[in-house]
Amino acid sequence: MKTIALCFALILLTTGTSVSAQGNNYGERHSGALNLGLGIGGYNGHYGYYGEVGHSLPVINVNYELGVARNFTLAPFISLYSYSDEHYTAIVAPVGVKGTFYLDEALNAGSKWDFYLAGSLGISLVSTTWDDQYNGDRSYYHSAHPLYLDFHVGTEYHISNQIGLFLDLSTGVSTIGLAFH
């Protein structure tokens, strides 16, 4: 599992480096944005925690957008959330890449607004710590597939040329946050 995660991270790093090294002007309005978000969500089916918890979990999300084509960016991302009960604590870190298509031109949006559709693909890295007194099945959550898949619709309001506020609604983790351009 760790080997797969390291290979995936290396692929993302290589892709990001080669994309940024292209030196083109594609997506320059959206490229170079560091997005920091807080939100709610959870596994949404991964390992079954979301259903067992019975409510959404607080989530931290960070991504950095790289322009690859007109109105299209790729953003390596990492999210972080945790869950605890009386027997264990799980820390979950989905990592991957988010592809975003901006609809600004199609919607004739003003310069203060961005509107987009996106999809995220990655893996969920999970670290589970069990209580020493727990005698049950400790392998229960290790059999699920680590694939992370999420679909998004969102908007950003540009407060200035350097800072924006965004709202990202998705099928798994929805966030609100700051974008630094």
C-alpha cells in the first residue's frame, strides 16, 4: 500500500513538474492558485465509516492548480480528516489530482467570478490505531478499495487579484475556503 502511494505521489510530482515546465499561457487566469479549504464530508462509502458515523466529518483540503489548457487546470490535492470511537482512531488522507473545467467564458461571467465543474481521482491513505484492550477484528477496514473519486461544482469570488473566496460542492467532500493567486 505504501509503495502504491509513493508511486502515485511520484507520478503527480512528475506530471506537475512537466506541466509547469511547459511555459505556455494556457489557463493563466486559473493557474498558480493555492486553494485552502475547510468543509464537511467523509468517506462517503470508503471503508463504510461515513454510514457508521451517521453524520459528516470535518475536512481540511489543500490543492494547487496548474493550467494545462484553455479553461482547464490540474491540481494535485491532499485532504485530511479523522474519526474516533471507543475502540480506534482513523486518520484518512485522500491524495490525488483534481481536473477542473472553468465555465467562465461559456457563462459570460464577469472578472470577479469563476464557475467550474471538476472531478477528483486519487487514493485514500488510512492510518488506524486500535485501543490496546480491543479484542475484535482489527482487519475490518483494511479490505476496502482505496480508490478516491469525487465530482464537484463550484464558484469563486475574487476579492482582489491575489485573493478569492470559493465554495466547492461535491459528492464526497464539500469545502469553503480561500484561494491565493
